[in-house]
Amino acid sequence: MYNKQDKPTELGLESEKQVLEDDIGPEVLNIEVEEAMRTLSRRKAEGMDGISAEFLISLRGEVKEKFVELCQLIYRDGVWPKDFLQSVMIPIEKKSVVRCEDFRIISLISHASKWC
């Protein structure tokens, strides 16, 4: 993000200590993961993990259940796998490039991290 007039300078995320246990909410449900799978766009570039959206959409049975358990663990503990935190940022030039604001950024992230 650039320090432009209409863009925030800080994201303003609350720290883990500021979130009360009562405010965390219920666990991630199986149906929520299935809905995220259904709405995931196909034919998109892979993230750092090299796993395609089509592969994740095809998960069934025990493998899908393990993935739901992973999402529940991430939500409950608040600890994300390192692969989920990495992304590739690609700057793309706008028509006339003079300043940083003249680029737009495409960020390639893990498809699996979009579901948790």
C-alpha cells in the first residue's frame, strides 16, 4: 500500500491480547469450508505452495476432513502455517509510470489460506 491521500497508512489490526476469548466465536464448520470451496475461482495462478485451486476443490472424504481440522486449529490457536503467510507480489505498470502510485500490485497467495 502506498501512502497516498485516499489510502490508509496503518492497517489497525488488534493484537492477540486485545481479543477476549468470548469474542472468538464458534469453530469453523464443515459447511463453511465447502461453501468456500464452491465459490473459489478456478484457473487462477498458484501461490507460493504450488497448489492449484482445482486440486483443492477436488478434495473429498478424509482429506477434506483433515483440511477442515487444519482450518479449525488455525482459527482456535491463531497460528498460521508459514506457507499461508507467504505471497508473491507482482507490480504492474499503469499507463505512465513516474511514481510508486503508478503501479498496481497483484499478490499471489496460497489458495488454501483463503478458506481458513
